[in-house]
Amino acid sequence: MRNPTTRWQRPLLMLALILALLNCHPESRRKVLTTLFDGVPPPAITEPSPDSLATAAESAGKPGAASGEGLRAMQHSPYEEKYCKDCHDLQMGNALVMPQPELCYECHDDDREKYAHLHGPVGGGYCTTCHNPHRAENPHLLRMTPEELCFYCHQQEDVYRNDTHEDVLAGECLDCHNPHGGEDWDLSN
């Protein structure tokens, strides 16, 4: 004869196990599953995509760049403090909890309210066009040096063809132009 308490304990145990598995980190989930079953595959990679973590050094293939060794890598504080859930829904494949730029403006100033004219990426809400959301070897988490970033979109020949830029040296863009916006269409400071 079966123990009468077993009838309700087993479904309750299964429900508790399912709830625990749904709410835990993939690696923790795997540990629980491997105690119950053989051959549990490793969890899918839940790290942000390599593209979103790329820095100029990584793109150039510098040794140790992928691991961050030897870089003066600046880290975004939520990333550094491992507060992934502040920006990512880990149960939805690392999807952002809200779209850019609203997510960025949860912590950072909303430049759309600050300036009469916005730089294209700012106006379009594409913060990560210029800034790496995790880590970078450049100040302000820039994906490249400011000069490289400006000339990624703006043709250097066209910029220096303008008489206004006649005496301007390479890399001095930010001396006159605000990268986010300004009161004039040319984003002059």
C-alpha cells in the first residue's frame, strides 16, 4: 500500500522544482538538472554578443583584447557590478528590458530635452552607435577614439575642405562641436 502523503508531495515537489528552474540563472539551473538527469547540455551562452562588446583593440585583433587583459578598459557601472538584470531580461535571451534610448535615459540625461538640434545618432536614439554599453578602452565608453568616431561617419576630406576647418588639427572636433547636440545645426559649443 502506498503512503497517502506521497500523492500530494510528488506534485508539490515537481511544482517547486519547475518554479525554481524558471527563476534561476542558466548555470544554476544546469546544476539542479544535472543532479536529476544525465547528459544535460551546457546552458546557452547568455553573455552579450561579441559585437556588442567589441572595442577598437578587439576589432584590431590585439593580443589579450578579448579577455580585457592589458587594456585600460573602462566599464559601465551596471556591467562592472554585474547588474545585468538592470538592462537585460535574462530569461528572454538577454533582450533589453526597454528599447534604446529610453533604457539609457533611465540613468543618463535625456539629450532630446537639452538641445535644440541633435546629432544624428542621438536624435535617432542610437546611443550604442558611439558608446559601448559594457566596456571600452576609450573615455566615456566610446567605441573608438573621438577622432576615429567622427571620421567614421563624416568624410575627413569633406570636413577639411570647409574653410572653417582650415587651421583645425586632427582630433580637435570636440573643441568646437558637442557630440550630442547644440543650439545651432552645426552643434557648435
